[in-house]
Amino acid sequence: MLDGLRQFIADIVAPQDQHRTFGDSDYRLAATALLVHVVSLDGQPTAAERRKLHGLIESHFGLDHGTADRLIADATEVEGEAVDLYHFTSVIMRSLDEEGRKRIVRMMWELVFADGQVSEFEDNVVWRASDLLGISQRDRIELKHIVAERVGGQVKDDAVGG
């Protein structure tokens, strides 16, 4: 009877969770939601951005194509429901050490540079997420330059806070 009551309350509080493969406390869902947010900032993701997102998810999380599809679908759903980045970054902070969090920021930069352009909005979101993830400005900018150099992208002046 108690289990039935718990299930009833869970259905009221979070009915959408029933069909998700990845739970809210899974850092991979939180990280992918951040990536979905980044790739969606300038409208519909381009084919190059979608391919890059999928490749990052598969390689960084060691997932097969179908599981990566499910993770991206779950992340797209939770990202659409989110009011801020804190929920996602707090899950990541509890789950990963600094090096792991830097990898997430690097993944964000790789997506930002996937279409060959860095918008002010994209740069700002990576800055805010990095700050919430406890990544220093120096490390954030260094990761940006590393990714830009690798993909041949241009980096504008990195002013404080941007």
C-alpha cells in the first residue's frame, strides 16, 4: 500500500519521468541538456550541429547510436522544461571532479564551434555554465582556444565575463 502511495505521488510530481531512459540525477542527462541548450540558442540546430552533438554524446559517454538518441531525446525534454542552468550544473557538480567538468565545458565549446560561428549568446551561456561548474575564467578561455585552434575557428577578444 505504501508503495502504491509513493507511486501515486511520483506520478503527480513528475509524470513525464516514467518514459525517460535517463534519470534526473544522471550527470549524462544534465550534461546533454546543457549541450542541447547550447546547440538550440541560435534557432534550430544545423545538420552539422546535430551530428556533432550525437558524436560527442557517443564518444564521451561511451554510448551506442540508439542509446545516444534516447539520451538526446530525454535531454531535449528536460531542457525544454528547465527555467535555468542551475539544475543541470548542480547535478554535474555532485557527480564529476574538476577534470570531468572541464570535459563538459570543452564539449560545449565543440558544439559552439560546430557551425563555424560563435554567437554572443553561445559565448555567454558557456561562460555562465562554466561559472556554475566551478571552472575558472582562465580554464574556460583556454578550453575555448584549444577547441578553436583544433577546428580552425576564430576567437574574438575574451573580455572578462564573456
